[in-house]
Amino acid sequence: MNPSFSRAELLVAVIARLLEGCRHVVVGASSPIPGAAALLQSELGRGALRVTILGSRRYNAFTNGGVETFDLAAQGRIDAFFLGGGQIDGQGNINLVGTGAYPANDVRWPGCFGSGYLYYLVPKVILFREEHTRRVLVPKVDFISAPGVSAPRVYRPGGPCGLLTGLAWFSFNKRTQRFRLESVHPEHSVEEIRDQTGFEFDCPAEVPFTRAPAPEILALIRGRIREQIAETYPRFASTFAN
Amino acid sequence: MNQQPICELADLAAAVPDGAQLVVPSDNCGVAMAATRELLRRGVSGLHLVCVPTSGLQAEILIGAGAIATLETSAVTLGEFGPAHRFIDALKNARVRMLDATCPAVHAALQAGQKGLPFIPLRGLIGSDLLSSRADWKVIDNPFSPGDPIVLLPAINPDIALFHAPLADRAGNVYIGRWRELLTMAHASKQTFVTVEAISERDLFEDAKLAPGVVPAIYISRIALASQGAWPIGLPGHYGADETAISRYVQSAKTEEGFRRFVDEWLGETTTANA
């Protein structure tokens, strides 16, 4: 089977569905796929979803500097945000600092950015990492930039809703502190997910394929959304769609 | 406040003492790169660099040149251009003292500084290794609602804030637009040094549209004219990043020798932009 859509298009469509019902989503730096997905959901909901893209001029209506994102989150005015990680473990802990012993890490990444705050405060944090390998999805992260779950007395209205990779979508259960495999992307298998995932996760007997984007969604992505995301990510816009 | 803030770029750089706590903005709101090259020319050392809340090429080059003793930041990133090789190398070899942070913590600590408060509480952080790594951050129980642990951050009051802006006037008022973190940096710091694209003969407060985006002269110690002063980083609304120059830097900086050659060449140039 040779699908009529690219992996990026599939991921854009999946994330757009996850954003249904949100009022405001903020997209951080270096996040073209979440950015396109947010714009898609905004189009589908006829503007019900407000989209802020950090690094964009057109999709950023902030007037209080860099702190405004964090103040909005504290006020409950951001419903969804995206975080990634050089390592992500089965309890939803994320590592944006590096591998090995801190601070002279074997591999050092840029740093925690806003994760040590937004992961706690934004109700729907979508973990997004295209690379789905045992290198990234590890049993235990080497450094917790931000934890997946907190003790009951810790103020935490936010946290992970799930993990989307280039191979699959997992939901996250805060009570059991585990991921559950919800769907496998077309052309991939549960066996492949098991091979490539370094942590244990819940897996139902039957795992569906991730729903492919409908033709009208693909048309929208390739038309208006591609134009809109080009303002912030021109290179991505010219290459991501089939 | 300085009644005669306008000076030459070299004088501005000379007024940054070795060992100063220097606060700088992220790449999207005016990085004083011409001034950074001038600091390298004068061989500045021992800086405590605070990045609001992240940095890119500016931190990377200062680290590579051995100018940084302590680095306090939420990230050092060159984005799609590739790894910040000198930053990574310096951490691996323990050549800088690293204070990892999270973006709102840097903003909040400066806000405490601008208000003259000793510390400020911040949500999040509890249960992270980031918090464990910061001996200067404490957890207390909320005194108004016991059973609610919350992190306290000490205020940051830098010696000098340094950034690049589009416009200043002769009296020392500086236009920053909506990049309000620059205002917070100026409020919290003992002195503020600014490089600008242009100096207006007209008082910026005479224009009602500009006035709300002005850092008043009371906070400003030095202003130097530096055309294309953020190059090779961009200045939003004025010019973009010089992608060729930054890519060439990233290639060169893979090794210590490559970095040295690149910087020597860079500092040797009499004009930078459009060279």
C-alpha cells in the first residue's frame, strides 16, 4: 500500500483532532507540524480555536513580551501545548537536557525551555516526537526536565494527555501512570511498536490503525494551511505535503 | 541614569567589567551582536551570563571565547542551524558553571528584581531534576494555604542589561516596541547598555504611538550606534537572520581551532554586515 498522504500530513490531521474543543492552543519554537495542525483545527472549527504560534508575526497577538505565554498558562487561558524530549519514559517524564550524568552529560541538548512549568499548568499537553526508537522512548529518563505525574498535594492542573510519534498514538492515564497504545499509523504494526519502544505500555488485544485524513482534510492542508504555516515555516511548507 | 548616554561602541564594551553579571535577551527581540564582538575584542572574561530566557549565537560565541564563568539559561540553541558546539564542549569539559533554568523562572526572578523583592514564588518545577540541580531554589509550604508546596526563586538584579534596539533619542530614551522583557531587564538591572540602528533628533515621547514602547532614559547608562547591530542574528521588523553566516559559523565551530579561526576572521573585519 502506498498511501496518498505523507507522514507529516497524517500527523497534522491527528493533532488537529486532538485539539477539538480547545479554545486556545500555543505552539512553541521549532514545531511546524503542531503549528499546521493548530491552524487546521482553527479552520475546521471556523475560528473557535485561537492559535498562538511563537516565532510567528501573524499568529502572535501578545503585547507583554516572553512572559505572556507563562502568565496565560497560569491564568488557565491556554488549553493545549506541545512538548517533546530527547528522552521520554513510560511515566511521561521528559528529558530536554541530555544523556548520562548531569551536568557533564554524554550528549547535551539545548535545555528545558518552558517545560518545567507548562507541563504542570496546561491541561492538555501533547507529547510529540516523530522519532520512535528505543533511544528516545526509554525505560527511565536520565534527567527529569519535567515529570509526567506529581504527588497529590502538588498544584498541577496540567499534564500529558498522550504521546504522538511517527509510528503511533498513545493516551496517558494519570491514575495508572502509564501509556496505552491507542492506534498504529498505517503501514506499521503493534509488533514494530513493541520493538521500537523502550518502556512498557498498556496494549489492548485489538489496536486500530490511526484514521487516515479524509480527502477534504488533505485538500485543506495542501491549500490554505500550507499557505498559513509558510509565514513561520517556509521550508517546511514547501516540503511537508505529498 | 547618564546625562550623556551616547558613546562609541568600544566605550560601551569597555564599560562592561570582567566578572559582571550580564543579562541578555533571546534571538527574537534584539541581540547586541556588534557589542558582543567588541567585548571579545577587549577580551572580556569571567561573566555570569543570564539569558532571558534562552540564547543562541551570542551565548555560544561568548562561551567559545572563554568569556563565561557562569551560564544561567533555559536553553542554548541555534535552532535549525545545528548544535551549539562550543556550549556542548564547555559543559562536557566543565569549563562553565551551568545553572539550567526554565523560561518563566528567569522572567519571574527578574520581575522580583525590578520590584526590589528578595525572592518570588513560581508554580511547576516540583519533582524535577531541574529543581534538584538548583541549590539556590527552595521549596516552602504556602503560608496562606498549608499543604501546598511551592518553589521560591531568588531575585535576579544583574549588573548590566545589554540589548540591541531599533531607535534611541539624544536624551537616552530607547524604543523597544512590544518586546517587554527588555523593559523588565532594564528595570531589574543596575545599568542598561543598548546599541541602536539609529538615533533620532526628536524626543521619542513626542510620538504617542512610540511612547508606550519606550524604555525611559532613567534606566539607560550607555547607547552606541551600531547599524545592523544584531547581525548575523535578525532584528524583528527590520532585517532577518543572515543564514549563510550562521551556517558557516556552525560548520567552523565543530572544533576549537575552527572556532578560533572563525572568530579571528570575524573580529578582523572592519565592517560586519554586508561585508
